[in-house]
Amino acid sequence: MAVMTRIITVANQKGGVGKTTTTVNIAAAIALSGRRVLVVDLDPQGNASTALGIAHHEGVAGIYEVLLGSLTIESVLQECPDIPGLWLAPATIDLAGAEIELVSTPRREYRLAESLQDQGLRTPTGDPWDFIFIDCPPSLGLLTVNALVAAREVLLPIQCEYYALEGLSQLVRTIEIVRTSLNPALVIGAILLTMYDGRTRLASQVTEDVRSHFSERVLQTVIPRAVRVSEAPSFGQTVLTYDPSSPGALTYRQAATELLSLG
């Protein structure tokens, strides 16, 4: 039976909601279960590249060159040193100028989708990817639109804090516009609650609000605030390899299992 690659964009225009942390840790958990996983770092800050231990300094070939058409995506892939089967298309600071450079480019919203399709959604060894995760910048600009056009599902991380739902309606509206005009296959696949602090009534209230708004699309697993999760990227690792038995690692594994079952 042919493998259908699940392409998931992780998006939220609000910064600091655990978007990159969610991307790399769920991707790592799925790769550790034996799947072939690609992370596309579409954020000029390159935090996903850092967390997976991949060099992304100036001069490293990355997704910037792919979007501008000077390199294929296959030629920029690097394998995560800690996790076999987990690969990354890195982001360098050059990506910060990509939106301006792409403005006059024909089919500019389709650059990422077309580069993935040109590669045939296959690994460097020729096997089909099981999952492709796209980590977006905290904005609704052209890079995020490229990610939404390339994906079939959107994973929305929402922090369990005040203003969590503020701006979410704008993001949902953007997803709807992309679905209507550019990518009719796009759906909101799942919502993940992050940075949960069980000691506060606020976190419980936000959780209740999000579940009442989005019902069955909200994953049952909730990611707690955890020091180990925050520490791991400074060692060039995900929490899955940095401290596999920590609460953060265990809950990201559970979230990954839920995401797998949704497929």
C-alpha cells in the first residue's frame, strides 16, 4: 500500500506559544517510533534548526535557497545527529528577506509546495516521508502562507494563558482564505494546549474555553510548563533525547501518539 505523506504546518502568529518546541518534539517522538520525518524550518530565527542540533549559520544552504529556486530541497537536507530518520531543511537569517524577494515572483505562494512535490515527497534514500512538519514564523506573512499552501493539516499550539484565544480568530480566518483560494485540501487537524500550569485557575479556564470552542479537534494531552523542555534546545537537542523520562518528554510522546491516531 502506498504511503500517504502527512504534511502538517505548525502555525500561530502569536509568539511564545510553544510552536517550535511543539514542532521539534512531536517530530522527534514520531521519528523515534520508526517513522521517516522531515522538519522544514521556515522561521528566520532558526530555532527548530538549533533544537535539532543542525548548523544554520550564514553560508549554510537552507530553505531560503529552496524558496528562491537556486537549490532543490533534497540538496539542503541534514539528518538530526541524535535521532535516525529525522531530517531537517534548515533556516538561516537570509530567510528574513525572502518575503520581500518573493513579492514579484510568479506563484509566490506555491514555492514551498512545488519544491516538496518536485522532490516527490521522498527521503534522500528514496523512501516516502511519513510526516513533514513545517515550523512557521510568528506572523501571517508570505512564509506562513507558503506553509499553509504546502500542507494538508494545520496543528495549532495554544498557550494556557490570558489572551490565548486573542488573535486565534484571525489565524482561523487566514486558514479559511487559504483553503478557499489556494489549497482546498487544508484542514485544522489538531489543537495542542501548551505551557499548562495546573496550580492556576486561569490555565484550567483557558483549557475549558479552548475545548468548548474547538471540541474534538483539541488533543486530550496537555503540555505542562517544564524546565527540561526549555533547557533542551541550548544543548542542541529535543527534550526526547535530553531527558526522556521528564514530564515534558512524556507528554510530547502522548501528543505524538494522539496525532498518529488521527491519521
